[in-house]
Amino acid sequence: MEERAEGKMVMEGRSKLTLTGAKEVLRFDEELAELSTGLGNLTIEGSNLKLKTLSLDTGTVVVEGELRSFSYEEPRLRRGWRR
């Protein structure tokens, strides 16, 4: 059984998102943010997005702007040759 990391999302109105459990920022621009988290890759869509806080040591990310949608992609298992 696969163990999943903890993560938390707190949204304030539709203009601020605080996320814990972030591992890496894969992409970030004014309309799209893609983050690697312990729960899978998270895609955030909106406009005028700004990365206000980024601490990969603590896994904390704060995004501000006009937030429209969020979606998770399940983490993929590594496949390869087994001995």
C-alpha cells in the first residue's frame, strides 16, 4: 500500500491560496501554476497569478490572483525492470 504525504489547501475568497506539502514548482506564469506535491501534481488556473511565498524547505506555497480552477493528477508509479 502506497503511503501519501500530508497536504493542506486553504483558499481565502477567490484571490489567495495557501498550500502545504509542495515539493517543487514545475511551471508558473500569470495564468497557470503547476506544482509537484505529495498528493500528486497540482494545476492551478487563473489570471494575474503571483507567487507570494515559496518555501520548499517547509513545503509552503502562497499564490495570489484571480483563482479559477484546481486539479490534481495522480502520482505515477515508477516502472522498470525488477530483479
